[in-house]
Amino acid sequence: MRERDEETGERDTHMETAQDGGRETDRARDHAIDEGHTETEEALGSETVIVLEVVQEGEADNGQEEDANTQRGRKRQRNVDNWKKNKRKRLRNSGQSYMNSHGIQVPRRRMREKNCASCRYKCNENFPEEVREKVFEYYWEMGDAARQKDFIVNHVVKREKINRKTISRRNHTFEYYLTSERRQIRVCKDFFLKTLDVSEKFARSAGGHTSSELGITPSSKKGRHAPQNKIPESSKDKIREHIDSFPKLESHYSRKDL
């Protein structure tokens, strides 16, 4: 009996010691959390070691997030040079390969061969391949549609037909020239078009729409016309008059006597 009582007493003593150790450990943990430091505490028991780590990084992270949100809130500035259509226009005007708006790859411009051995203007003799290459590079290095049209205007002349013996619907003819050693020399149409790698339609349209007073092409009217589906102002005025013809009644929100 005495041995049993002694064993029971020892168990109670161990339980009380464990409870006291747990309470002290809880108090130490609360104390470490309140102070906000990283601490290492050893419990009263010889076999149990409790490591508490409290890292104060919340405030720093919150500050970085606020700075990032402030930077994201800035309005992005418009850069017209990086627009796809403007990039495509620069490549097209400089004769380089580009992707058009329909997703088709357009090849780069290149000077084409032309044999004018039987030509009456002797194009190959007046303009060897080296000179043709310089003219081609000069034309496409301008990179400006307005300047390129001015080049066409100065080298394509529109004249009225002199020979009226044959009946023809064409009343005008075009003469093509290229510059060599500061003088313009006449060449045939195919030699001119293949040297610059331009279409006949473009050369005729640019050469035929010149200003007689200044000798330059007029400014482009692309994007300056009114939309086809735009309602005229006269129709809008009629609609406004029709709306004004209806009797008007004061809104119930602004009525004093209800």
C-alpha cells in the first residue's frame, strides 16, 4: 500500500511539473510574440526544446507593395512611333519588307534588269548598272512618300499628244527622265519603272496630279475625308426640330407642388 501511495504521489508530482512547464512555455511564447523578436527558448524539461521564430517583415513588404501600386498607377504615355501602322508605313516607304494589314508578307523593293539594246533612247549606255543602283538607293533612302512623289513629278512629264491623225481616246502622253551628272536624260517607260521598282499607275498618278504653279505634288488627302456613314447636319437639324415640336413638361423631380 505504501509503495502504491508513493507511486501515485510521484505521478501527481510529474503531472504538476509538466503543467507548470507548459504554462511557463506559453507565457514565454506570448512574451516573444509581443516583443516581435526572434528568440530561442528552452523549456524546463530536459528533452523538449521549443524554438520560436517571429520575423518582422510584414511592414517592409507592405511598404514595397504600396510603392509598386503607386508606380502601376501612372498613366502610360502614348508613343506614336511604336504603333504597328506607323512601323509598317516606315518600312513601306523605305522599300523594305513588311507585313501588311492583311497579314501578307510584302517583299522588299529591288532594282530589276532591263535590256534596252534596241531602245532608241539608249538607256543602258546612258545609265550603266552602277548609276542605276545609285538612283535606286537615293529614291528609297528618302523614306518619305511626299518627297518620293516630288521625285516622280520632276522626272515624269505629262504632255498633250501632237499626232491627231489616228483616232484615240488618249489625249496625253508621258515622258520619263532620269538624272545623271546633273542633267536629265530621257529613258523609256520600262527602264524608268524597273530602275525605281514602282508601278506605272503610281508614276502616272504622281506625274499627272502636279501643281502648275509650284511644280510639286499636292498634299495627300488620305484620312481627311468625311466618313461615308456620317449623318449630315441638315438631317440632324430636322430631327432636333421634330423633337422640339412635342409639348414639354417640367420634370417631377423639380416640381414644387406635387
